Amino acid sequence: MEKFVAILLVFCAFVGSAFAQTSNPKYSVVPFAEPPDGPEWGDTVSVAADGKGSILVFRRMEPPVLVFNREGKLLKSWGTGIFPEIHSIDVFDGFVWVTDTKDHMVYKFTMDGRQLMALGTKGVAGDNASKTAFNRPTDVAIASNGDIFVTDGYGNSRIVQFNKDGKFIRIIGGTKGGEPGQFNTPHAIQIDSKGRLIVNDWQQAAKNPRLQIFDQTGKLLEVWEKLGIVRPTGLAIAQDDTVYVGDTEGNAIWILKDGKVLERIGDLHARPHNIAWDSGSNELYFADTTEPGQIKKVVKKK
């Protein structure tokens, strides 16, 4: 009997550590997969899901791109020696898009790591008027017609739009500031079912963190602000236009619909820098940049 109790206590301790409670009793957080090459992941800055069973991890460690299945089995890895400073990874229509904030570049790859396109001028920082160079780009979104939207947000204050072949179309924003239509740090971008651009914008010292909504011609449609979000960095969107916002300084993920807060998943004891919605499983993943870094999954309790 004593042996059984001891085993039970060990099991309960394991479950308690694996499934971390949050301030929202509907959700728990569980680590996703294991580092394939040692005890630590490295700096895990981004995660993506292709909706077909693959979960991609982007980390500041070689190899930087790790492709897992939903069960956490490593399928492939690639990207060694390519990126001096990775930032975001996304998958659209089976193609992988990544940003590199040191080389000021945006790349398109196949799922196997074959490069198909490069946007920017490698190693050259452009200003807010540049058509050919970024300054530390942060994220990418692809429209249904193939147009490419890049948040050029750490060094500049804009979105840059290209056609599917990489030809420059227009600049959205381009003026640093807190007025509607201006940007301080456009950090992440998604496109909803109506084709609207949803952009996370945060400031140093978190003076006015907000989301701004544009059409694809750059017309400002809405500003979502005073939501309680401390620093909106990660951004994901579900098929029904539910928006998930990773709040690195608030240690939380916010769930929004039509500019209103539905729920907050708080007390994550994590910094959800980048988040990803898996449309195939309706599950949410996030890249935790708290040292030493980890990829986690949000589990909705039944």
C-alpha cells in the first residue's frame, strides 16, 4: 500500500508540473515536444502551424528551423548558417515565410528549406520611404491574391506591400507616432476572413499598446485600444476571426472578437512573444522567450 501511495504522489507531481494552471480556469498550458539536441531549446522566438499537422519552431540556435508533428516528433530541421538574427516564422499555403532582423531580410522557403524568394537588401537598413530595403522587419502576412505584407517595425514604422512576385506596391503608415494610422512598433500582422489587415502596435514603456485595422489599400478602418494589454507582440487568428494576442510583458494571451475582449489567459509565467493557431486541430501554440526558452501549447479543458 505504501509503495502504491508513493507512486501515486510521483504521478500527481508530474501531472501538476506538466499542466500549469492559469488565471483562467478553462485553460492549462503544457510544454510542446522536447529539444532535439540537448536539454535546452535555445532562444525560442517564433512558432507556426501549417494546419496540416506540422508545427514549426524558429529558434536562435542551429539548426534554427525545427519541424515537428502535432505529437511532438521531430520530422526535419534546416536553416543552418542562413539567419544571423531570426524573428518570425509563418506558413501560408504550404510555404514558409521568415524574417531576419539583423540582415533586414524577408525570405520565402518550401517546407523542406529550399529558398524561393528574398525581399530586402541584405545587410542594408532602409528608411520609412525605401522600396527595396527594410530596417529590422518583424512579421509577414499573405493575402488571398498572393500580395505580401511585411511589418517593418523595429527600425521603421510601417507596413510594406508587395505583389506575389515581390514587386513593390505601397507603404502603409511610415510615420512614427501614436495617432491613428501611425505606428510605433508594428510587431505582428494577420489577415482576417474579410481581407482586413490586423496589426499589433506597441510602444516603448507601453504608453499606448493597440491593434490597428486597415484594408489592403492602407485605409485605416478601426483602432482597438484600452484593452488592458501591456505589450501586444504575438498575433494569431482563427477561422471565425477570433483574434489571439500574445502579451509578453503581461504574461498573458488575450482572446478578442470584433475589438472586444472575450477572455484573458493570464499568469502564464511565460513571455508569449509569438503565437500560432493550428487551424487543423483548433489549438494554440506560443513561443516563450523566458530563458532558456520553450514552446508551449494552450489546452482548453473539457
